[in-house]
Amino acid sequence: MAFWVDDIADQIIAANPDKDREIILRDEKTASGKVHIGSLRGVIIHGVLAEALNQKGRKATFYYEINDVDPMDGLPVYLDEEAYTPYMGMPLKDIPAPDENGRPTGEVTPENNFARHYGNEFIEVIEKLGFNEQNHTKFIWASDLYAAGNYDEWIKKACENPGRVREIYRKASGSVKRENWNPLQIVCEKCGKVGPTTVFDFDGELATYVCEKDKVTWAAGCGHEGKVAPFGGRGKIPWKVEWAIKWAGFPRPDNEIGVDVEGSGKDHNAAGGSHDVSSGICKEILKAPVPFNIPYEFFLFGGAKMSASKGLGATAKEVSETMPPELLRFLMVRSKPNKPIDFEISGDTIPRLYDNHDECARIYFDKKSETPDLGRAFHYAQLDPEKITEKYFPRFSKMAFMVQIPHLDPLEEVAKMKEAPLTNDDKTEARERAEFAKMWLNNFAGERAKFEIQQQVPELASTLTTDQKVFLKSIADLLQANPDLGGEELHGQIHELKNKSKLEPRDAFSAIYIALLGKESGPQAGWFLEALERDFVIKRFGEL
């Protein structure tokens, strides 16, 4: 069975049989605040599909749009509420960027505003993951497309048929719009807000509107009434209509228009959801094809759906700094789009993710593997599949152990694990894992994974029983008599000593950790004791 990326790429090629026509993939994110890790799922799905299509011989480009024309309709919890309240309802591009204290700062320009501040931060993360112009990904801003008039003819089509748009809403989702509802809002000429405006009439050229004072609870209008052409960015289309217009009117590089592929999250694809409404508008009013859809499940953070405005979950930027880009890509790529991903960054999640990645790497390099699809997960996790070289991946949990013992040289220890000299790529990987292991220990690891060798006998050692002390003395004698015991063999010998003692397994091994760490749990005993200075262990156990 083909890996999901290859399978969907083949389906896209079948749906677009013209080999000379470039395949356009599109996705977007509204820059309403710090972008959370969940938003990367759509980015990576579209990004790896663009890579796969190009690898299969079909030219494809992924366009990622930052939506900067939506109104600010929710205030992120990390911003100064009083300072930003006057801007509520304005397009995000017309709002000042925040300073480090969450207050508005600086003059608003096309290159320096609220949307650019958060949008550019997210773009940096995306590019860090290998999705950039050199790798079939381009970034666009919604305001540029609106201002250039790319959507004007489509806006006109929708606004000339408000009754049909209302009927599609009703049939697809059960949403009943008022009789004089129009699929259009205007950026108020007086106060600059779009959220509170209502269009009462459109004559084919001009829209009559009012900026209502009490239309929404999150923004106050100014009461201005006006009549203006809704083109070139003065008009703003409601989301479900706008989505259809973006599908139909996207300006392609081949002087054509339209999007070929655009997936979306589970919420949009629910029965009667955004995708159903937008599809109806696209087909029935705009007379344009609906893009190939890839419905995908939520990315959950500790069981909770991401929320940018509520500050729920870790940001994409924060998570991208806790692991190498290949591992973050792997996290998203290894699961099919229709499977939810529930990511809990604390505890053992990161070590298990590394283990899963490394196993897929072994399968990738083992051309005779019976599960080659897992190897493809490793393939699409790489920033540049053309430059994949086989290298040694030291187990992350062992790296996390080694960096906590001051006298150990990680490269020497990794060479022992590999049982062969390290290549330059091996050394680079080992150093990187050592640094990420330190970061994980400092920020996310559970207490069980963290330890510090106690230079003095710990106070907790006073709780050791006579049987535990006898057990430690037997280990000291074993180490004294067998100075060359390796970790696995040492671990087996310790088990034999434990079986000869009167102790339960938990009490036996906790004695080791209490004596050396001042806590009741720790790493695998043989592995742990092998890494420590032998004389230090013998002396400590002897003292007890």
C-alpha cells in the first residue's frame, strides 16, 4: 500500500491529466495573533504534496496566503486590551504591530503592521521547515490580491446574486440570512472598520452601506453612511463567499486563474460546513470548479484544539525551537490526514517521536523492508530528499542521559554505541541531538528523566534499609572485581544480585538511585553505572 503522500499525489495527477499545466495548491492562515502549532498541519500537507508532485514529474507550486484583510474580532490574551480596543473591527493590516508589552507601537505601513508582525513570524517557521521558493512554496498576502483587483469580477458576480447566495447558505448549511442581506462588507471610509459595516444595496457598481454602532459586540461602528465601489480592497467578502472567490479567481503564473488543490480542516468539512457552502457558491454562481479537497483532522495539543486568540497550546515558533525541523515535519507527515494528532510535549513524547523517526529511517535505508511506506514517512520528513545520506541516529533518550553526566563526551559515547568511527554527518547529528536533549530536559522532561549526580551522600540515603545497603555493597564488590563490564552485561549481573537478595525489585533499584541521585528512580541501572566513574560508584556504595 502506497504511503499517503504518494497516494494523494497520484490522485491529484489523475484529476489533472494535462501534463503541461502547472498544478496550483493553496492554503491560508489569518494573521490574528501568534500562530499555533496546529496550523502547521495544513502547511505541511500541502507542502509535501507539492514536493511529491514535482518528484513525480509534474510541476506544482504551493501558495500560502496570509490573510491580513479580516477584521480583528477577537483580542489575543497577551495583548493590552485597553490599548487595542479602539482597533477592534479594523482590517488586521491597518492595525499597529504590538511591542514587547503587548501595546500598539509604530506607524502602520504595508510592511509594518499587526498582520505582518505575526504573519512574518509564521513564515519564518514555515521556511525553517524547508518550504520556500526554492522548494515549490511561495507566500502571498490577501491585501495584495484585493488591492490588485484580482477578485473584483468575482466580487461583482457574487454581489449581483445575493438571493442565490442566501439560498445556497440555506440549502447547504441551514443558515437563513435576512431578506436584504448582501455577501459584502465595506471598509468604512470614516473610521476604517469593516466588522460593523452592513451593505444594504449594490447596483452593479456602487454599494450602499452603513457602519452600525451596535452590529457586533466586539467592535463599535461610527454610524457613517456611504456609497462606494467595493473594488480594489474597499470591499470585504464574508469568509464562505470569499473562499469560493479565492478558488475561482486566484491569479496563476500561466495567465490563467483558479486553484487545483486545497485541503481544509475537519471543522470546515463537516456536513453543512464552510466547504459545502463555498463549493455551492463556486459551482453555481461563479461557474468555476471546486479544487481537489484533502480533509484533515485537528492537531490537538494535550487533547485541546488550538486557539490563537485564547492563547491555547504552544505556538508554532515555540515548538519549532524545541526540535529539529525534520522531526517536526515527521510529526505531521507520519499520520494520514484523516487521523487526528494529539501532541503532548511534556513527558516522554519527544523521546518516543525520535524513536519512531529513527525506526522509519532504518526502514528507508533497508531497501528490502516489508514496510516501505514507513520509510516514505522518513523521506518526506527531510528538508531536501535529494541530499539524504545514511547516518547513525543515536537514541534520543540515551543522549538525554549522557548530557547529564559532566565527564562524558557525547561523541565518544555515540561512537561506542555505533561500534564504529563516526562520519561527519554522524557527528553533526550527535551534536544536534545533544543540544535538543538539553533543551528538552530544561523545559519539558518529566522528573523521572532528569537527574544530577550528588557529590555528597544524599540526605535520602538515611532511609536505606540494611538489606538495601547489603545490596549496594554487593554491587560495589562486583564492580571492583570486574572493571570491564559493559552496560548490558552489568545490568544482567545486577538483576542476579537482586534475585539473591531479600529485596523487591523496586526497593533494590531505588537503593542505587537514592545513593547516587538522592531520588528513588532513574535511568536503566547497568547503563547508568557504566557511564559513571567506576571508583566514584564503588566509594559511594562502600560509604553506605
